[in-house]
Amino acid sequence: FDSTEINTAGIVAIKKVSALMKEYAKSIASIEGHTCHIGDEAYNIKLGERRAQAVADYLISTGIEAERVSIKSFGSSLPTADPSKPQNLPLNRRVEYKIRIGDD
């Protein structure tokens, strides 16, 4: 809750994305931050942005060029699980990524 810390599974996933992007030099990544619905939506948009930026920064630290990485925040607007159930809130606090493979 209210965190931008990347967990161990996230680090493993970022390293896999990095390896893929290094293999395909023209690939680009879109990093998308999400939150649960608790709190003000303006705050959640900023939190989602900070989460996405943390992942983007880690990806860039692996040697991926910053211009190949973009971020976006959706706040709480795209839950993956029913937000009315408290046990689902952690599922909606996440970062997702999309990779577009260029013509290499």
C-alpha cells in the first residue's frame, strides 16, 4: 500500500524484459502504473506514475536506453480484481508492461 518498492518477483520480471529488449534493439517498453481505489484519485494517479517510474528506472539501470522506455499511470481506473473485496486490493496495486518488438 502506498509503495513504489519493487519486490523480488518484479526484479526478476524486469531482468527478463531487459534481456528481451537487448536481444531486439529496436524494441520499446511502455510501463504502466496502477493503484487500488483507496484514496484520492489525483493522488493515485501520481502514485501510479511513481510506481511506473521506479520500474522504468530499474530497467534503464540494466542498460536499456531511456528513450526506449515510456511510463503512464492509470491510477485506480483499471482494476484487475473486484475492488469492493478487501482481499483483492493488493492485486490492483501493480505495474504492467508492454513491449513492442521492432524490426531487427
